Amino acid sequence: MSGQYGYKKAAIEAIKRQLKILNGIIVLVVYILLFVIVKFLYLILDYLPLTSIIVILTVASLLMVIGMYLANSASKIAIKKIEEYSDKLNTLLTTTKNMGEIVHSDVLFNNIIDHSLKMTNADAGSVVLVEDSRLVFKVVRGEDINKSSGFSVPGFQGIVGWVVENGTTVRVDDVKNDSRFVPEVDNIEKEEIRSVLCAPLRLRDKIIGAVELVNKNKNAFTQEDEEIISYFADQVAIFIERAKFYEDEKNYEIHLTSILTDIMDSLAEKKGHSKRVAKYALLIAKAINMSEDQKRRLYQAALLHDIGFLKMGQHRILSKEDYKAHPEIGYEILRPINFYAPIAPIVLHHHERYDGKGYPSGLAGEDIPLESRILAIAEAFDAMVSRASYKCTGRIISKDIKPTICGFHEAIEELKRNAGTQFDPKLVEVFVNNIDEDYVEEG
């Protein structure tokens, strides 16, 4: 896309140079003509009265001045038009580049219509998508609109429906004379609609919707508007499809995480454990001002940190070494899945120790991922305060046996005693300063 704009910008600059050269040539020709006239008059000076010579020179000079003025004015107007078009192309380039980074459809739709209105000076407009053979108005913008986002009509009605069905941009100067115009569909503004510009949102071999604009500052849309919006619509259709894919993936991710968490909750000794660990982990994350992306990854890793146990099965955990395998198994489960890959290292290292004596890699200090250091504290705390938790020491300890430490204050003191050895001391301090008994969930 940038290459195409680079070519257009170079072409515009070349045209401007040619216009300036042409203007210079016109000036040169005028001076030559003036010189020829003066020389000719000099030759016939003895045969013409003085008044006639003065009249001829005056008329010739006046015509030349007018010609030069008109040529110069025409050149300035042309250059101004070219510069305006160039500015629009530059705006279009910047706009599409920035919009390519938007992954949320509602934000994207608002950006599409806002920039469309700005580039064409239209009074109002909408972004319409095809959903289940209906035209759905995803966003409607204007000072005096009579439709709201979410409005839909069955089939392909109106000018916008014709554009979606035929995949062709339509520019109508007077909708009263266009049989495709359907007020119930195309009448975006409450006031009378006069002109319409509608471009299809084209994605490979299908049309997914359209951008419809109405009333260009009470005037008609231009060929230039049509070209810019047509190209803009082709670009944003790709962004819309990508945003949809992203949101579908996130929905699938959320649904799958919920299923896996529910399965882990079905294990009596793990019931509610992951959700409680996630809650305690976020308490630390908020206190240290983690970014939203970091908090999201931490929360997801907390929910799935024990997923390795699902593959292992209780009957295979016969020793401490078997138990220690679950972070690596969890890592191998999560790593190949695109939306889980970022949290796989967090799960892998959540049993590392700050002094380097943990597993599976023996990482120490800040070499351990920050999220893993937080999980280590959150999980240990839940194991100590939750009566459903138990530890594996050579074999699975019966769930009837209570944890060694189950009181809130005793758990806090245990974390403090192990700060700097098992746990990150700074994170322990943060956790201790922000947790209270009312925040602890029964388990």
C-alpha cells in the first residue's frame, strides 16, 4: 500500500513541476510575441499614425497581461487542487496504517465512519455489514440522524443493498431520480437526503458490507470522493475481517479456558484452587501497577497453572518426581496453542524458587518470569489457607489430612519466613501489605 502511495505522490510532484514549466513557457512566449510586435511596429512606424500605434501597443500589452494572469491563475488553481488531493492521499495512508493496528470491531467501526466523513465532508454516514442475509448498521454517525447502531433490514434493499449485492461503488447526485433509493434504508439523516456515496466493503471474492455517506455539505459528491472512498473501503474490509477473527479467537479462548477450569474443579483436591490463585495473583498485579495485558496473561496462567495434572491423571502421580512433572507437561499442552503460547512459560516456571532450588529449570531471582514469581506466592498461600489443598510427599496424601498450616496469620508468617529463599521478597511484602482475612476465600 505504501508503495502505491509513494508512486502517486511522486506523480503529483511531477505534475506540479510540469505545470510550473508550462507557466514559464507561456511567459516566455508572451515576451517573444511582445518583442515581435514591437519590432514589426518599428518597421511600419512611418506608415501609421501615432494614435494607432499607441492603441495597438496598448491592446497587445493588455491581452498579454490578461493571458499571463489567466495562465498563472489556472496553474495556481491546478496546483492547489493537486495539493489538496495529495493531502487526502497522505491522510488516507496515515489513517489506514493506524487502523491496521485496531483489533476491536466497535473501535474500528467508529474510526472507519469518522475518517470517511472527514475525507469527503459528508454530513452523515454509516458502516453496514451483511449478517444472516440482513443489512446491519454497525455504526451511524451524523448531527441529525434517524437510525441507531444495530438497526437492520432484511435482504438487500436501497442503494446500500444494491451496492452490497453488485459490489460496485455508487455516487448519486439526486436520490429523487434514482429508483434504487429506499428512504427507510438509505435515509440516514432526519432531514432530506439529496446526495449519496456508497462503496462496497470487498474481501477477496465476497462483499461483507458497505460504507454509505450522505449529503456532502449540502452539495454533491465528486469523482475524487468516489475514488478515495472506494480505495479506503477496500482496505478497511481487511481490517474488519481481521478484527472479527481476533474476537472469535478470544471468545473461543475464553470458552475453552472456562471448560478446562471447570474440569480441574471436578478434582476434589483442586476445586476452586485455580480461581482462588488467580484472585490472589491479581491482588499483587494491581498493587505493582501491572499493565492490562500483563494482568490478562497472569490471570489466564493462574487459571491453567495446574493443567498438567489433567493429562497425568491421579493414578500416575506416585512420587514427588511425578508431581514435579506437571509444570513441564502443562507447558507442552499450552505451547502449541496460539492464544495460550504467551502463558506457557509462566506455567512452566511457577514452581521455581527465588534461591534457584526450584524446578524444572532451577532459575533464580529475576531470571524467573515476574508472573511465575507472583503465582508461586499466590499458590502457596492458597495451599496453606485452603483445607481442600494437600501436598504430595512420595505419594498422594489423603484429602482427609488437613494442611500443615491453615490459619491466615500463620500463612502470612510462613510467607515472610520464606521470603528471599522460596519467594521474591519484594512481592511477598506487596502481598502481605495488601491481603486481609476478609479477602480470603474458603476452600
